[in-house]
Amino acid sequence: MERLQVYADLLVQWQASLNLVGPKTLEDLWRRHMLDSAQLFPLVPRGVGPVFDIGSGAGFPGLVLAIMGVRNVHLVESDQRKAEFLRAVARATDARVQIHATRAETIGRGPFHQQAGAITARAVAPLSRLLGYAAPLLKGRGVALFPKGARVEDELTEARKAWKMQVIRFPSRTDPSGTILKIMGIRRVKR
């Protein structure tokens, strides 16, 4: 909790000059961001290899998960200023993460191709696009964990036009209209 408080304090400090989260959400930082991220902890498979958090932004959920004890977390954030914020928080909290200041679209094409045991992403893109980011990164038995809001059914319907997948749903503990999608077996639909 102390390390998460250091993180929260730095977030508020940096928010003054860098738009890390919606300004109104700072009033409910612990529920809206910390708990919303922490609820993924029991869903992250243990010992499956690296966990990639794509579009990390302010570090949710990847940095929270690393502080809680998830090992081998990689934060992927293309905005250099946000990547510097992530580095500052990682130093201050002794979070053992690797930070990649690159785009989600490109990280799976290099040395990390099919290396991820799990992928997380929160408030990054519609599901169909997230699956495009995740597919090149994931190992054969890897899983994607994506918190989604009230439009989850629309996103699933749209995504199934281009992707095959197995989906398990978990209710969000922080948003009554939210769902956490655990997705496995991601592959493109053959045309």
C-alpha cells in the first residue's frame, strides 16, 4: 500500500503538467484507477512468461500489477513524456518493470514476437484493434485481459467479424456496467 501511495502522489504531481488521467477521476483515484487495475491481479496467469501492458499511459493496469507482485511486466507506451513518468514511478516504488517507449502496433514485430504469456490494456482502443496489437505478441496459450465498459457486446460483435477467440467474462468490481474479458486462442478469421 505504501508503494501504491507513492505512485498516487507522483500521479497527482505529474498530472499538473501532463494529462495522465481524466482530471475529474483524480477525486476517485483509488477506486477508478488503482482498484480497477488491481482487480486483474487474480486473473493474471502465474509463470506464463512476460506480461505486456499495451498503451500503458499512466501505468494502469500494468504498473499496479507489478507493484502488487506480478513478475516480468513490460509497459508499452509511445508517448515519451508518459514513458518518463512511468520510469519515475518505477524508480520511486522499486517496481521491476521494463518500459518500452514504442507503439503497440510495432512491439510484436520485433524480438517480442509471440513472447507474451499475458497482455493487458485499459482504455486504449476498441477490442477489434486491441486484438490486432495482442495477436503478434501472444504465445500460443497466452491470454489477454481487457477491462471493458457498457459497450462490450458491441465491441465483441464487431471484433468477431475479423477474429476468432475464446472469451470468459468477469464482472468489474469497480463499475457495475463494466466487464473484464479474458481472451484466449486469438486468431484472424480466414477470408
